[in-house]
Amino acid sequence: MNEIATNSIRHGGGFGVIRTWDDGGFLLFQVEDAGRFDAPLAGRRQPVLEEPGGRGLWLANQLCDLVQVRTFEDGNVVRIHMAIGS
């Protein structure tokens, strides 16, 4: 969640809204901001080692059960699902 929140501050207009809730077996975290994703596979491809940054969304995809990214006219919504328990 830290990586997504940091991205929101750095790339999404300097602030965002974080929501979290329990959805029966999953913890969900959602960040909304004023940013825009231009790359349709943002966070799905391994970042190039020589380039600084670009790892936050990729790390979230590696560590979480599901990462959903939506871009709208007024900004982004990133939702992370993490299973509770085994």
C-alpha cells in the first residue's frame, strides 16, 4: 500500500484518497488521485534495472493477490486485494 500511496503523491497531483475495507476474506485498499496512466500495462512488466523508479506498481502486482488499475477522465483508481489468512 505504501508504494501505491507514494505514487499517488509523486505522480497523481500531490495527494490522493485512501480507503480500506474487509470484503469477507480479503482486505481491500483503494487509492484515488488526479493522475493518469498512459501505459495500458502499467505495473505488469518488470521495470528496467537501469532506470530509476517505476517499481511501485510492479511490486504491488508481485506481492498482492490482485491489483486493479482504472483511469478515468478525472484521475486514477488503484485497488489492491490481499487475502486474509491462508
